[in-house]
Amino acid sequence: IRKMQDLDLQGKRVLIRQDLNVPVKDGAVTSDARIRASLPTIKLALDKGATLMLMSHLGRPTEGESDPAFSLQPVVDYLNKALDGGVVLATDYLNGFDVSSAKVTVLENVRFNKGEKSDDETLAKQYAALCDVFVMDAFGTAHRAQASTHGVAKFAKEACAGPLLSAELEALGKALDNPARPLVAIVGGSKVSTKLTVLESLAGKVDQLIVGGGIANTFIAAQGYNVGKSLFEESLIPEAKRLMQAAKDNNGEIPVPTDVVTGTEFSELTPAALKAVDSVDDADMIFDIGPETAKALAAIIKKAGTIVWNGPVGVFEFDQFGEGTRALAMAIADSDAFSIAGGGDTLAAVDKYGIEDKVSYISTGGGAFLEFLEGKTLPAVAILDRD
Ligand code: 3PG
């Protein structure tokens, strides 16, 4: 795959697909992590003398409708501050426009265009016609085969990977393809069903798989313990058992919590109670791992050569159920291992516990990060191999 860094962009019309899909409230960006991660690419393209266009989706508007609630204008406002002005929004661009008049032109939300999500060829050709070089830099959207991520790369005169995409692939490759061992993966979150493929794929790859959050509840139930009113998936108990056996055969048993923190309703106000895993009552809901479990998991993390983290191990947004996730975050922060974290909730936890500078690589991908962990090919990356 060709890299933007290696290309001559002087005087060329360069179209970069970024993932500027950030949360917006009252017309302002509320979390700028993805924009910050995209800035070095923009600056490099400008330094290389490109005539620059950026494109992205934002949210999930009804396709083909220009809904102002999903406009990229707040992102343009942000970029104007970050780049000292010269950034404009283009709303009418599909049939060509005068791109040289601004320092950076941001094309309005690609999902306002009919055919974007279905990877329509006519639309992809229209994007391709706008540029001399297409740069795919949206790792967070690389799992989507859509006109602005996939189709355009087929038809552009030249297509390459941007620096952010390259860095993401390199970091993930380092963690999973040729890791320093032991390789430890922490998979938390609420449901086994949404992460089953990830768990299956990782179970065969890692030296130690740690499960947390609602996912762990299904594993606790699989061991025959009462989980009370906790979120768990009864139908997936056989899967949990199979994964535990597979891990055992692979010499890395999946540790099931020995103590848990419970509440009686999903609320910020519910009091926390620490219980042994075999003492959960019918009215209880498990919301976090207990300190004994956290200590045991921290010891595993301490010995790791590589750590992959996706998903919190408790309802950390309520402080009384955040200690388990905090303990794991601190163990990752203290570790010398190569560590990588990804996924929306995980990044919120990284933020809350202030370990941003202590994680080796923080991915901008949510769904794309998960699909990579599942071992799937990312279509918008694969298409860059076209020549
Ligand atoms: C994300 O936020 O995971 C990406 O930007 C992809 O967004 P989508 O799930 O709406 O395609």
C-alpha cells in the first residue's frame, strides 16, 4: 500500500477521507480526539503543497437529506481555530468547484449524498473526479465499504493510505501479528453477543483473555453461580463454556471474578455492596469486579508483554462501580508492555482515569477496531492494494 508520506503532492488536488465523526452538542464539538488525531495528516499535506480537500461523515443522517443537525460546520469551526483560519465548508461539490480559493475545503457530510452508504459507483466517480490523489486516512470508518471510503479509491487517479491509517494498522499489527508475549487481551462491555466474534478470535491468539462487565456475568453464570438480576445472556452460556475450555486447552484459563460489587438498580444512587461471587442474591445486579479480582487481574497485566484493551469491566460512569476499571487502567498505565486501547467506552475510561499518556497507542476506531480484533479484512484498506 502506498503511503501519503512518500508521494509528491505539490500543486496537486488532494482529497483526504478522514473520520471526523465526532460528538456535537449545540453546534460545538464535545470530544475532539478524532480531529486531533487527524491534524498531523492535514498539516503534512499542506506542508507538501497540496490543494486540500477533506471529507467525512458525521452521525447517521437519513441518506440523501441535508439535515443541518448533521452538518460538518462545527468541525470546520474547530479546524479554523486549530489551523489559524482558511478552512471553508463546501456544500455543493459533486460536480466540481473552485478548490484553489481556500487553504482547506471540507466537503459537507458525505452521508448527505445519495448512494454513499451503498458504495454507488456514480457517486464514487464524482468524488474521484475532484482530485488527483485520494488519501484514505479514516481508520475509524475503514470497516465500511462506502463510496467515500472504498468506491472512490477504485476510481481515483492515485490512491494511498494516510499517516493516521498507517499508524493505526502498524500499532494493531504490532499488538496482534507479532506481539511481545505474553499477549493479554481485556474484553469488557455489556454483552457477549456483540463481542462473540472478537472473543472467539482472540481466544485463539492471546496468552490470556480477561473478560469484564456484563460479558463476565455470562461467564459467572456459566460456572453455575447466581447472578441475580444482572445483565447476562443465558443463551450464550454454552459459548462461554466453550471459550473457557478453549482457553484452558491453550494454557490460559479465562479468570472469572471471585468477588463482585453489586447494586439493586441501574442508578447513580444505588448503594454498592461488595460480595463474594457465590453470595450474589436474587435482587442483586453485578456492576463491577471486586478488589480481590482486580488485584488478580492487575498481576496478570503486570506480566504482559502486550496488552489489548477493549471495554470497561464495570459501570464506571457511576463512581461507586468504577474501581475495577480504574484498577485495570492503573495496571496498564504502570506496565512496560506495548499497550493498545480502542472503542468509545474504553477511551472514555482512559480519559476519566487520566492514563492517556501511559497507553502506547490509542486507536480512533470503534467498530473498525473491533473488526480488526475479529481478524476481518477492512474493505477500505484492502482496496488500496489495487495497484
Ligand atoms: C464510528 O464512529 O465508529 C465510525 O465513524 C463509523 O460510523 P458508523 O458506524 O456510523 O458507520
